[in-house]
Amino acid sequence: MEQRGCDARRARRQWVGCVVAVLLWSVASAQLRYSISEEVNEGTVVGNIAKDLGLDKITLKDRKYRIVSSSTEPLFHVDQNDGVLYVKQKIDREEVCERISICLINLKTILEDPLEVHYVAVEVLDINDHSPSFPEKEKMLEIFESVLPGARIPLQAARDPDVGHFSVQQYKLSPNDHFRLEVKDKGEDGKIPILIVKKSLDREIAESHSLVLTAVDGGKPPKSGDMSILVNVLDVNDNAPVFSQDIYSVMLDENAPVGTTVLQVNATDLDDGPNGDVVYSFSNSVSHRLLSLFDINPSTGELIVKDSIDYEKKNKYEIEIQASDKGLAPLATQKSIIIKIVDVNDNAPEIEVTSFSSSIPEDSRPGTTVALISVNDLDSGLNGKVICSINDEVPFTLSPSSQDRMFLLVTKSPLDREKKSHYIITVHAKDTGQPPLSSEKTISVVVRDVNDNRPEFSLSPYTFYVTE
């Protein structure tokens, strides 16, 4: 009798514990930001997440504290014993964040039972580990002696994989009497050196001029790279091509088919013969990234789509083209083309179930969190606005989270395993583009049994006949 009483009290305590656990089930989120230099050794401490968030270190391992990452080779890992974030492998900033001024790696960490989500951003700081270099070590230019002071010759820019202050900051030209240097800032495409004639050339006095162009970055001490320039002075082609328009600007839909003509430019040259025949090309200032996306017909001046154009990567391009004649020492004129990319609805919403309970007790109260769902659409504007819903015939609902585009899947009514023990929940996400794109994800939830039914006799009363 005493043993049965102890068992009953123990069962009540376990039941109360389950109820309390359900009531305390919640999703929490926080944001931390650390910074480290690139190329630091494996095992370098990034920060103590548990300490900075005030988490209980003792429970980290039991609650399976971890980083949720879609990367096959994660760059960081967190120690479940103390909550310290470590570098898992050497990080090359130029490889992870090519040409991006601020390199942020966003991590999502979770704890289970109860579910907590914490966001950690790690900024990878650049170090000056590259020297500027030119695509060519030697460059030969041919310039007519009749060229007037002030003539401009764009040169190929030096490349430096580093960013910010550690990228190319200035150019220097070796001392000479006939040329000076001007630098044009092209924003994302860097600084472009332009050779300018400052004094008339005379082939009878000097047939050529040797120059050295030096690119210098902003490191301390600075790193540099050189390119030798040989200027050959030739005789007279005295008219450069002239474009028919002062400004070229055009709109282009993203995902335009390869081979689409963006626009056609036209330039004329007043000279006769080869000196007046015009060919079109890209200026030396055009980056390799643009050369992979666009092509130009040298005869007709048609600018053509060469590869897939993605609005989500870049919504505007400025391309500098040039028209050159066919003289022995060609004269060229540069002109910029502005291409504005028009967004189309080409990305369906992406649904991610970060963490969910595949089974919940049948006595869970309405509002119990079952899963954390994030929805993302790479498009912009109405094309990127997402409406999220689930099927109506289930006792669950979606509740917006404090984080943008995140939802909590919670119970909306009491559950009864004896009536239904398994639910298939379909999460549907649709954007508001025209036409709209949508996606679905299915979640399976099992209802666990609790002791909520008394035993019942099959007959009442029972009648027996016994021989005396």
C-alpha cells in the first residue's frame, strides 16, 4: 500500500514537470557581433558567446548548443562545454568576400529544450597581404606626333585583391617632360590611371619615350607594383572618332537571353581611308566582371548580352567603350554607357525549418511552439514580399516572430491522441510578384500519449453462475 502511494506521488511530479516544460517552451533570439583578422590560425578564439549572452554553461551540452550552417565546410565551431566560438580553419577574406568592403559572416546558433536561437555576426578584417599588380608588365602605346596637349589615354588598372585602404590608393608616373598622370575614381571598379599629354610630341627629336607606372596601396608600409610603358611617336592621323550621342542610357531586364542587343552606338571619323574606319571595343578601364557579362560587335557597335544578368547581384552597370580608327597609330574616343537592370520575379520563396519537435504531448496547451520557420525571397520590392500560410485542417497556426520573415508554428487548439495521433502540416509561401512564385514544405508531427483516460470495464455489471 505504501509502495503504491510513492509511485502515485512520483507520477504526479513527472506529470507536473512535463506541464511546466511545455509552458516554458519558447523561442528566444539575440544578436552578437565579433571581429577577427583574416588568416588567423585554426583554433583562434573569436568570442565567448555564452558569457556575452548570459547563458548557463552547465546546460549547453545537454541542450545541444551548436551552429546551424548550410556550408559543407564551416569556418567556425562552438564548444558545447563553455560556449566559446573558435575559428575552425584559416579564412582568406578575399576568397570569402571578394571585393566587398565589409565582410560579415552570419552564424545561426541554437539550443534545444527550450528552443533558443541566437544570431552571431563575425566581421573578417582585411590585412595587407597582397601587392598591386598590372595585367601586363610592359605596355606599348603608339601616339601620333600631331596629338594635342590634353589628349587622354586610359591605361589598364592595377589589381589588388585586398579591399578598402589596403587596395590600390594611388598611381605614380616616372618623371618626364611630355606626359602627366591623372587618376579617375570609378567607385566599385577602383581607380583608373589616365596618361595625359602635357607637351607636344616631335618624332624628329624623339621617336619613343620610356615611362614607368607605379601602383601603391594604403598599407603601412605600403606595397607597390610597376608596369613599363613604351610610347612610340608616329605620324599624322589627326581626327579621332566622334560618338553620335553625348549620353547613352538604357534599361535591360534581368535574365535577358544571351545574344540580346542592349543598344547600338555609332561614331564617325572625318579622316579618309583606314584613318576614318571606326572599330568599337571596350575601354581598358572595363573590369573582367563586365567583360564576362557583355560583348560588343567591333564593326556595328552593338552591345550584346554575353551571360546571365542577375538583378539581385547588381542593379546598375556603367561600361566605358571606345571608338578607334584604323590608322597606324589609332586615335580613340571613350564614352560611358549606363545600363539599369529591371527586376523580374525569378526567385521563388525559400522555406527553412530551423528546429522543430517531431513529437509533442497531447496535453500541450494552445500556443505551444512546435517549429521555427524562416522564409526568404531573393527578389526585391513586391517580387520579394512573401505571404506564408499552412493548411487549414490542422490544429496549428503560424505566428510571426520578432525576427523579420520568421514564423513560429504553434498549436491553436487542444490535441487528443486518441482521436488523431499524427499530423502532416504543409507550409506554403507565395510572393506577390506577377506572376507570383511559390514553394511548399511538409512537416510531420506525432502526438505523444499521456495518461489522461481511466480504465473502463467492458460490461457493467458482470453476472456469474456458480454451482453450489
